[in-house]
Amino acid sequence: MHMIEARTYALLGLIGGIVLLAVGLITIGCDTVRCGDHVMSPHDVCRAFSEYSSTERTYEEQKAADRRLSLSLMIGGPTLAITSGGCLAWSSRRRAKSS
């Protein structure tokens, strides 16, 4: 992989990680529980169908799933950003040494 490609991927990873963190922070504070495009109320059941399976969740289960997703974004985003930032710094340092 060429140095420009590595730097580009690292920069995209850094930006992507920051975006994932921001989405996680925004969604963790949201009190609205959604099933697709529909807002759920406490007695609703969310039914999701795919080609191979179907899922059924109560309001509380969907709320917990949404929270887990938000927490995953808040962990994965910074992990991606830090790793990508490290790769970007490493490639910049390596480029400076070769000049």
C-alpha cells in the first residue's frame, strides 16, 4: 500500500470514528424508542423481518437494544479514531524520516 493511500484510509478512519462517537452520544440521550420508523410506546411490540429470520422485542427489550447500540458506538468510535490517528501519526513520522 502506498503512503498516500495509508494516510487517506487513516484520515477517513479518524473522521469515521469521530462521527460514530457523536452518533452514540446523541442517541444515548434520546428517550424515544423506535421500531424502524415508528415510535414505540410501553405496551408495543417491535417485529422485524429479514430474509432469513424474524425478531420480536417488547418496548423494554428494544430500549435495551438501542442503549447497547449507543454504547457500542461510543466505544467503537473512539477506538477507531485512536487507532486511525496512531496510524496517521506513524505514517507521517515515517514519511518525515524518509525525506
